[in-house]
Amino acid sequence: MAELAAYFPIADPTWIFFVVLSLILFAPMLLERLRIPSIVGLIFAGIVIGPHGFHILDRDGSFELFGKVGLYYIMFLASLEMNLQDVQKIKRHALTLGLLSFLIPISLGLAANIYLLGYGLTAAVLMAAMYASHTLITYPIVLRYGLSRRKSVSIAVGGTIVADTLTLLVLAVVGGMFKEHVTGLYWVWLVVKVILLSAVIIFAFPRLGRWFFRRYDDGVVQYIFVLSLVFLGAGLMEFVGMEGILGAFLAGIVLNRLIPPSSPLMNHLEFVGNALFIPYFLIGVGMLINVRAFTENTGILIVSAVMIGSSIAGKWLAAYGTQKIFRMNTLERNLMFGLTNSRAAATLAVVLVGYKIILPDGSRLLNETVLNAAMMLILVTCVVSSLVTERTAGRIAVSTVAEDEEDHSCRDRILIALANPDTVDPLVNVALMLRTPKSPTPLTALNVVLEDNPSARENGLKQLERAVHIAAAANVKLVTRSRWSVNVVSGISHTMKEFDATDLLIGLHQKSRLTEGFYGKLSTDLLSAVEKQVFIYRAVIPVNTVNRLHLLIPRKAEFEPGFHLWADRIALLAAQISCRVEAYGGRGTLAALKEYWEKRKYSTEAGWHVYNEWHDMLSIAHETRQDHMIIFVMARRGTLSRHNYMERLPEQIERYFSLRNILLLFPLQHATGQASTSALRAGVPVKVR
């Protein structure tokens, strides 16, 4: 045994990394069999192998480095996953939860620290700040259940930044009291620096991101670029005297619109964070906890009990108060409590700063008893949060999945027709934005090979392979089909029927001669042969850099049988790229669309404009910029919503919108149009399910 002990703690980097990876792999698998969340398993694993356990590993520089990366990753992903359109609607909710999460725990903690534990005012305030802070340790659980965009989750994420900002301000004030040559201007200058830096991040990062994404489409390069911005924001925030988690959170907020939830880049970010950096951080937290200290010093148990009781009670009361104020249900309250109860980042920062402050009598502001009790606070709150979040998220997910399957399982079969290598990336990327997130139905990509041109088959297969690669990067299954046919139209229409496709997505015809039409013969023939919904797309900039959608809807579009389907697609697109929709149309049509979106509970931020100047769209052109997308809801000949202005629409597109992303949308139509005619006679929109 003595000879074996000589090999520990392990110092070789290769074996250190192997042990950590083994823990990340096996600890969650073993403990989940006992119904213990994987997050708790990783923290316990850190306790077992750490300096205060079997001492297999030391908490060396790698845990400091990867731990900090993991901490920033949690805050960055939390803000990146937020639905900014929802946040605009729930900012009062988030502010309320954030203020309650700060004020209630710090008030309870201050009273408990002074009257129960007997600490002085300064130490009591700093300890109470630990109770007021929280870290979104359990956020990966929410991600796993696909609930990241739920209202209560957005409230909890928004409340986190409020509570942690106030906590870190308390830390900065108390820490500054013990610095030399501190004057009243120190606090003013600190606030000014934070405000100025936040303004720089908010102004510069999105513009830099849009410029970069329009020029570089390589996934690895984009990933490195995003991480660079995250750490730049975190580093600058530390430079001005605040914790880097604020900078990482702010970077996620400003990059949110540029990284859609269904994009390959988002999948890369989540995968690397959840597979490596976040587990590394959790193991490192466990390695800080000294279980033996509690058996050697019973005073730690008393301090721990007071700290844990004040912390959990304060966060539960904050969630309960928010629930009652805004009339939310019990599951939403429990989810908010589960997300805001765990302590890690800010709590560690507070206790370590207090531990390093030496008072004039030689003692520490926060002694070793408080340090060890803080570690127990982190452990217990993480365990409680994980159990509550896991149980609540599971119950919510069961009902949510059932509703989603009922609503979308039969309406999410998109066929992408590929013919031009230059349009493969934009077509697949926009298809990812149009599909229902987490839909079990795969996308389908088709390349038609003409029988008189067999040499084109190889190029077509390369396009299909590229499409599969893009979809796989976003963790979406894509089925490919290379089809021989006497002509392209019959090949596409027959494939639509075989796959029972609901939507067809094609690229806009590129004119090679002046005599060619705007749509091209292929698109024109397809619209006659295919009665399902057809999208014709032209990309000038990547879809994730689009900042606004302009939706032009003809009168009587609400009476067409495909009204509900395209309304869903546009709402999904707007949600994916987190941008506002400016809708133009007749008063009744806009009212029907608004009512449908509200009925479906879409959080689409929209402006409604009654518009009648269809024969000259100069006024709309003045409202658009290069980073806007123009969506034209069209109509086939002989249908209710077909109007004369559509004949001249190609000319207006080329005149006013030649440098804009264009999406031409031809809704689902029955072959004879009888259903829509009957609906119009009845005087009501077509019934939607």
C-alpha cells in the first residue's frame, strides 16, 4: 500500500486528464441509477478524488483554468439560450425575482449572522452576500429537457444577473473598504467603468459578430471567434474590478441574435461545454469541500446550518413571492427555485475575498470556519437544486412533449431541392430555422439527375453530402435522395408525394440571360405541379445575421387553406433568429395573423402596418436595411389572395430589394381552390387545428 500511495496524488498531465474524463463518463452513469442528478454526481466525485478525500488528484492549475472556463460557459450559455423576444415581455418578472432573490436572503442572512452567529456588521454583510448570490449550476438539466426557452427559465436567468450584479457590487464595496487610498470617488469610478464597458460590449460585439459571420462560414473558426469574445468580455470586466461572469453573461446576451438555437454553431457550443468544461468546473467545486473538517470542528456544523437555512429559505421565498405576484403555477415556481437556489461562482468569490482580508488584529474577516461552511453551503444547495430541477423539469417535459407531438408531428416534413453548389449552405441553414425545434421528423434533401446528363450525378452527390454535414452539425437528421428523372419538375413533385412533404424549399433562379424570367422556367413549372407550400429563397447575407423580417401579406390570405402553416413557419423563423417582424397587409388579414399567433402562444415581437400601396413598394423599401429579410406571401393563379400587383412584383424586387435577402412563400393550395372559395363565402378564416 505504501508503494501504491507513492504514486498519488497523480502529477502526470496525461493521467490527470484520463481520471477526469473517466469521472465525467462514469460518475453520472452510476449515480443516475440511484436517481441522483449527474451534476450532484460530479461534485461528489470531486470530493472523493480531491485533497480532502482519497487525494488521487490535487486541485492544480488545470482545475483553475478549466473551472473558470466552465463557469463562464454556464453564464454564457444561459444568456445565449434566452429568447430575447420573451425577455422583453417578462423583464418585470425577471427584475422582481432578481430583487427578491437578493433582498430576502441578504436580509435573513444579515439578521442570522449578527443575532445567531454573533459576527460583526462587516463580516455579516459579506456572509449575507453569499446567501443572496446564485449560479445557474442546474441549467444543463433544463437544456437536456429542452425547456431553455420556457417563461420561468427566462425569468430565472434574467433574475440571476440582477441578483449576482447586486451581490458583486456588495463584494466590491466591502473589499474596497480594506484597500489603501480608497476615496468616495472609488465607488463612483467603479460604476462608471462598468457602465462604459457594458456599453462598449453592447455596441461593438454584435457589429463585430455580424461582420465576421458574413465573411467566414467555417464552423471551427466561428466557434473560436465566439469563445474569444466571451473571454474578452469576461477579462475586461475583471480588469475594471468586477467578476468575469458578468462579462460572459453580457457577451451571451449581445451574441444571442447571431447564434440561433437550431444552428450548427449553437450545437458546437453546447456540446463542448456540457461534455468537458462544465463537468470540469463541477469536479473542481467538489475538490474544495473538506468533509473531515466537520467532524473535527462541531462549530462548522452550526455555522453551516444557519447559512444553509437562511440561503434556501431566502431563495424559496423569492420564488414564492414572484409566483404570487404574477400568478404563476406551482411547477413554474419550483423550476425558478431550482435554478436560483444553487451556489458556486459568486459565493466562492465572496468567501475567498473575505478570507484573504486581514484585519488590524491579525485575524481574517471570514475565518476558516466560514470558509468550510461555505463549501458545505455550495454542496447542499447544489444537491437540493439538482433534485428539485430534475423532478420539476421532468414533469413539465412530459406534458410539453405530448403537446408538441400532437401539434407538429404531421406538419414538419420539409424537402430541400438542391441544384446549385453555391446555394446548399443557405438553403439548409434556412430550413433549420423553419423547422420545429426538437422535431423527430428529419429534413429531406433531393438532387434530381436528368437521364440525358448522367455526369451531373457526382456533383449532385457532393451537394447532398454537404447538406448532411451541415444538418449533422446542428444535431438534425437529414435524409438524402438522388433521383433519376426525365425532367426536374417531375422528379421533385414525385419525391414530394413519396415523402409526404409539407414544404418545398428551393433557391431563386439566377438569370444568365436578359430574356429569362425572374422565377425561371423551373420555379414556374413547379408552382403549377406542386400544390404544397413552396419557399423560394435568395440569400445575400447568412440568415443568422438577419436583424429584422418584413412580412408582406396579400388581402384574403387568411382564407387560404395554407394560412396556418406559413404563419407557423414565419413565427418559428423569427424565434430562431430572435428578430422583430414588421407585418404589412389588410386590416382583417393582420388581425387574423395576430390572433393566430396569440392562440399558438408564439412570443413573436411584431409591428402591424395596414398597407394598400402594393403597386409601388418604395415606402417599404425605405424601411429596410441590408441586414433585413423581405418575405412575400404570394398566391398561385386563380386563388383568393391572388392580386394584380403580383405580376409586377419581380420588377419591384429587382428595383428596391436587389441587395436584400428574399423569401417568396407560396402557401399550400388545394388543386381546385374549392376549400378557400367555400371559406370566403362563409365569411370566416379557414379553420386551423
